[in-house]
Amino acid sequence: MVARSASARSFVGRMGMVYQIEQAASTESLEPVPYGLLLWPAVFMYAAGMDLYDRLVELRALTHLLIDDVTLLRSKVGELSPSATNEEKANRRFYTRAVFALVEAFVEQHQRLLLDLCESNKIDLGEKTRKRLQEIKEVFREDGTVEEHVQYLQIFDKIKEVYKAAGVGFGQPLNVTFGDSGWTTFRAAMEIRNRVTHPKNVQDCWIFEGALKTAIEANEWFRGLQNEFIRVAREHQAAHRW
């Protein structure tokens, strides 16, 4: 277990690796975490008055669990097998679901992070952007008053809102296009995930080579999006010293 330390700091190293680089009186270092793009933002959640140690441990556990699922299953899907075994066919379903469990967890945590930073005046999102991130819709009544209603974003809309808001808050847009071939592949992979998660017939359960390739490419596209988030967040932090 890592000892509590008010000076604990993390950074994203090359190839998306996350390291714990400074821990006063720590008893154990955090090992590198592949695809660990959720861990680094945890170190500046203190802005909203949250306990750094507890947040770090919580996010580290979540990151390890979901990344391990994806990594383990990727090696068991029979990607290069001319004829997949029954086990490999099952693992293809598990892998596709695991990828999107990871996606949804990252998007949710980055959404919360942006709102926390906005609340603590570390970034400025603007009222409309903040409301969208809070998933709140304003409804004007006949008497002129305004009511706020929760209106949850669908996953594709949520991804776009969160990472466009990151560009606004951190002062530079992420180098990502929602509309290119990568985004199209990502959306197609989500449909595959929905199909195998809620099958209507036995054909819905199969993931053949083409669909598996789509799921793998979707994971890589999202990894690139996360790297962009980390890049602009780190540059903003360095420039504004928070």
C-alpha cells in the first residue's frame, strides 16, 4: 500500500505510461500502468477539496481492473487464428464489452474532473458548457421561471461534449475529429458491443474477424483521444501552476 503523502505527484510518461514520481515517506512505488490515462488526472482533484490519497487509490484500482480486463482478453481472442475456438469466440465478446466498460469509465471520470476544476476556478467552461457537462437541461415555464431537469447524454454525445469541453477549459482543442474514419469505426464498434450485450438471436453473438478488427481499432482510437486529453491538461497545468 502506498503511504499517504500531501506531495504525491504523477505525470504521464511516454507511450501513455503513468508513473508515480514523487512520494514523501512512501513505502511502495506505483508501477507503470499501460493505458493509464485515468490515473494522472487524479493528482489534481485536490482542487475540489478531495483527499488526494483516497482519489489516487480509488482511480488506480479502477484503472488496473479495467485495463487488465482488456489486456488479458486481447491475448485470448484468437486474432490470428484461421479458425477461432469456442473459447476464443467467447473471449471476443468479453473483449468487446471490456473495451467499452473502460471507455465509459474514462469518459465519466474526465467529465467529473472538468466539473471539479471548473468549480474550483482552475478552468473556465462557461455556463452553457458547464450545464451540458452536468447533464442539466433548462426548461422555461409559462410563468417565465426556469426549471432544471436532468437529461442524461447518450454515450456518443457525452464523449463529444466531454472532450470538446476539455479543449475549452484547457485553452486548446484536442487533436481529434468527431466525424473522421476513426470516429466512424468507434461508433461501429459500439454497435457490435450493443449487439453482443443484448442479442436478439444467435447470430448476434458472433464476432468474426472483421468485427474483431473494428473493436481493436476502436480501442486504439480511444487511446489516442485519451492521450490528447492528457497532453492539453498537462500543458494547462504547467502554464497556470495549479
